[in-house]
Amino acid sequence: MTLNDHNKSLSGSDWTRPKRFDRNLVVIGAGSAGLVSAYIAAAAKAKVTLVEANKMGGDCLNFGCVPSKALIKSAKVAHQMRHADHYGLESVEPKVPFSAIMERIHRVIAEIEPHDSVERYTGLGVEVLQGYAKLIDPWTVEIALNTGGTQRLTTRSIIIATGAQAFVPPIPGLAETGYLTSDTMWERLRDRRAVPQRLVVLGGGPIGCELAQSFARLGSEVTQIEMAPRLMMREDQDAATLVEASMKADGVKVLTSHKALACGADASEKWIEVERDGAKFRIGFDEIIVAVGRAPRLRGFGLEDLGIKVDRVVETNEYLQTLHSNILAAGDVAGPYQFTHVAGHQAWFAAINALFGDLKRFKADYSVIPWATFTDPEVARVGLSEAEAKEKMIPHEVTRFGIDDLDRAIADGSAHGFVKVLTVPGKDKILGATIVGDHAGDLLAEFVFAMKHGHGLGKILSTIHIYPTLAEANKLVAGQWRRNHINGFLLSLLERFQTWRRG
């Protein structure tokens, strides 16, 4: 029995489908996936209700993308002040009033908040209810309103977009340390006048690396602990090596292949005990940030009562439908990627399938998924990495251009990193691209566009790029590919022709 056949049998026998509905769509969660879903529904003139228990804008605005990038910017300015002599200026040790940095972060959030506000979405035609939603049956949602009381709505379709939260590993004693996560640190550190003197960051993925480097640049003594043999395991070794070297230069003590065993506190300090190769030792700290990943919010919404599987994510088919075709999921709660831009991308498919799935359904498209880690240097990737291509035994060629040879990067004092492109052997079709360097996330967009629309490196090479810009690196790597594929026989004929032309 297929997922949808199972769906029909359950829907037909276990619950009574309403003859009329209060809404066309109810969206649970007002993060990226939920906001985009509600926006599309309102634009399609559907009657849509958006339910959010906490803050509009979800994790990205309030706890993730926005505050972390504001912190990274402040940390980068401090770094540039400390190394101003690199630009012919006098270096100075920056004064870091940490509470002012945190206030700036909250001002940034407040400035962006109107984009995701109740008022904006109400103006677009979306009904916004603030409270906790629970599914009673496949067509009924009960909302426990934050203001008190409950409200029940019947709806033709439902989109689950409840996002994710920081995962906290079961380390003995961790809870007693008053640990921080990327969800809690922005409020709990808000009034702190100085950066934590001794900071432990648990986790060597994108969030851990961004936070570790930023706090080190602001003056914390940072120890980063990662159980894997290196940082940023999802990226190629050459990319991770550049980032790790930069972080160490900023003062981060990187401990890879170290397992966290326990946390505790004595009369003098808090500590974490780690182990490597059988050797155990303790590291004292003032604050610890847990950044080992994020777990989807799956419980408390009534999904299990409807037979919908919730293991690591909400189980969906390729149309983002759950066991019941009118209940869909999008964003972090659905996987397979935990990125704000992917949540918004999924939301289009979820919303269209929720509203028009009886007429036409669309499969969620994951063929070209880009992402970036905003360390310094940044690491951005789309498509296959070199390691993935080797692991999957996918035939490929690698073309690489070193940004240390790029005129604008030299002028900017940022001549480090590379552009690496994987192509089909003998052809310019792009299988993947990795960029390491300043503004890598911005530069990657050209490769994302090319892959999405089937353009090869030849098209990038034939496109005029402004001089001097960092974007020239993309054209130069395409030029390198072309030089690697020059036909020697044709060159020989050209040489003979030019010789003949001279008489």
C-alpha cells in the first residue's frame, strides 16, 4: 500500500470529513516555511490562518541567521581594527563593550521584524493567531490562544512548519552548568557588560565555528570541542583546513577528536571533562555554548495521534504530503536540509500542493541546493563536493582557481581561498562548486543559477564580469577549465596557418 493509498483508507474510515470548511489552509509555525506558505495562500485568495506560539519570524530572525550575522559583523570589525596595519593604518586594540554589541544585535532584529510581523501578514490577508496548535483530526486544528481560551478551525489543508530547536546532548552535569545555545544566548547574554573570559563551544559544525571565531575576535579565550577528526565535516578537507587555520590565528583552541564526557562545577569554576585516545582532562570555563546541531520540533501537535510518523523529521512523500494528503510539512521539520532558504523553497511546493493538489501536484525540487558557512573565510557550496563525488564514484573533473591570484582580492587584502568546480569529464557541465573566501556566499549565486538552468562553464566564461571584482574569480575558473581542454591538434593547425599568413 502506498503512502497516499494508506492515507485515503485512514481518512475514509477513521474520521468524518466536514462538508464545509472554515479555512482553505491552516499553517502551523511562522518561520520561513510558514510565512512563505501563508503569503502564497493569501496571494492565491485562499482563506488562510497562520498560527505561531512564540515569535513571528521563527528561529532565523530571532535566534539564528539574523543575530549571528550581526555578531559576526561586529567581530570582523574588531578583527580589522586589531590588524589595521595590514591596510597601512595604525592597529589598535578594540574596546569591546559587549552589552552595546548585544544591543546592536537586538536593534537589527527589531529593524527586520516588520518584514515578518503580524501587522504585515494581516495586511496581506492572512489571519494570524498566536497560540499553540494541535491537530484533532485531519481537518480540524485546535488553538490554545496565548491570550487564553481555545479556538477550533476546520480546514481543507494544513501545513506543519514548526521548525527546529537546538539539540542538547545527554552529557552528565551539563544542565547544571547553565549552558547556552544559539536559541538562548541572545537574551541570556544581553545585559552582560563584557564577553565571557573563558568560553567553551561544543560542536565543530557551521554554528559552532561561526560563534567560536566571533567570540575569539571579541576577546574571549575560546576552546572549541569537536568529536569528529576535523571541523566542518560536511565540507571538503581543503575548505575546512583554511577555516581552521583562520580560527586558530584568531586564538581559538581547536580540539578535534575529543569526546565530551561530563560537566560540573566546584568551588572555583565550571568545567567540562573531555577524552582523547584514552586520556581524560578538564577544561574550565565561564560559559559554554552547545552547538552540536538542531532537532525538528515534532511533539505536541497531535501528529502521532493521526498516525503520522515523527522520527527524526515528519515523514512526507516527494510532494511534501504526510500520511494524509491534505496535511503537508515544510522547513526544518520536514528535512532533509536545515536552511532558511530551503524552507522558503519547500514552502512554495507545500502551499501549491495544499491549495491545488487535487488538480496538479509538484514534486519538491532539491536538485540545486546551495549553502554557506559565514566564518572568515566564508565557505559556500552547491551540488557535489569533491569528497562526495569520490565516495559515490561519480566521474568528474576538478578545476581550481586560487583567489590569491585575483586582483581585487589582492587589493582588498583578502587574497586567500579558492574556487573549485566539478564538471562532467570532458564537458563543461557543472556538477558542483565550492568557494572559500570573502563573500563566498554571494559569489556562489552565479554557479547556482548556471546549474539550475543548465548552463556550463562556457557560458560563464563568455559573460562579461566587471573588473576589478571578486566575481571575476568565477570567470577565471571557467577560463582555467577552457585552458585545460585546449585541443592540441587544432592549436598545431592554427600555428601552421599563422605561419603561412606571414608569408
